[in-house]
Amino acid sequence: MPEPRIIANFPDCPVCKSKVTISELATADLKATGKIPKETFTMLRQNVVPLEQPTLAGVMIPCIVTIFDVCAICGTERCTRAQIVMAPVQAPPGPHNYPFRPR
């Protein structure tokens, strides 16, 4: 799978200009002990949006991924990065996928 192509990077909080995020604080011990690589980019959540109309489930298509985190100093939730990745199309949820069916 090709590496993600970064199209925007926002290392500084727009409010207080800090570079420290909550996910970085949460993973600092794991990075220090080598449980995860030091260069691992961390995040709290991401949104994935297909850039092409998918035709079949399982097909790899380009998607834009916006990555979000929270500033560890002022608490502002912010986008920290946007990138293009190749990701498989997921089958949309159907009635057979729901655990509860109303009568």
C-alpha cells in the first residue's frame, strides 16, 4: 500500500501556538519504552472521505483523511493533519447488519 500523501500539516495550536497534544502525552510512555516507535504520528480521531464514487466493496480508492487531536495546553480540538490515502471501500450498512430490528 502506498504511503499517505500529506496535503496539509498543522503542528501548532491556532489558539495558544503549543505543539503538544493529548495523544502525544498519552503515548509518551509507550514511545519511551519502545512499545511503539518514537516517530509514530498519534491522533485522537480521524474522518475518512472517499474522493471517488466507489463501485464495489473492497476496492481500494483514494480517500482524504482529516486527523484531529486536542491541544494539551488550552484544550482546543483541532485538525492536525490532512492526507490522501488508499483505502478499501466498506460495504454500506444494510438491514441485515443491524443487531436490532423493530417490529
